[in-house]
Amino acid sequence: MTEVVTYEDSHFAEIKSLWEEAFPNDSAWNAAEVSIAEKLRFQPDLMLVAVDGDRVCGSVMAGYEGHRGWISRIAVSRSHRGSGVGSKLLLEAERRLLALGCVKVNLQVVQSNSGAVAFYEKSGYAIEPRISMSKLIRR
């Protein structure tokens, strides 16, 4: 049975492999070595891992800055997709955000990722008419 737990250092290698599988063309600043280390500096209890027995099968990072919550880097191993792991991760992230006082959660999805869009819509998320903008301030 899959369980969602708070990240521990022993999960790192499997999450790194999971992210390489889930995000094969990702930018260097999103690498597990960078992202997880930074996440652990801020709200480490919002770095969640799905485990099936002693194996990592999913992960998600969440955050709350006092105004909105954010869901980021949700990933489920190919072997566990369609089994409810993503929903368990999302629900636990939402539960923890709500406990912090968060009432609205945002996330971003690459427009061409129709599977992710469908997953989030099934989970109650809706596309909002917004423009996503970014600026790389670190080299």
C-alpha cells in the first residue's frame, strides 16, 4: 500500500531517478541536487514522497508564502501511474497547505502536457486566464 510521507535524505537517490524519468529534458536548475536542497531550506515538511513498501514511487513539492500555495514537481513513476499515487500526493500537499492557512493553490503545467492538465482538472483545478511570466535571476 502506498503511503505519503515527509521527505528524508534516504529518499534522495530514488527521487533523483524518478525526476530523470518524469522530467527528461528539464533545466539544470530543476535538478534534484539543486531543487531538493533549496526546498529543504524552506518548509521542508512540504517536500512529500510516496512510498510503496520501501520504494519511492512519487514525490511533490509544495509551498506557501502567506498568500497562495503552490504545487510543484509532482512526479509518479511509470509503474505506479493510474493507481492513485498522484492523487494521494496532491491531497496530502493540499491538506498541509490548508493547515498553514492557505485557501488557494496555484500550479503551472506545460501547455502541451495534456495528461497533467487532465489529472489536475480531475482533481478540481481549473485553467485560469493568466499569463505566466518568468525571469532567470541566477546564472
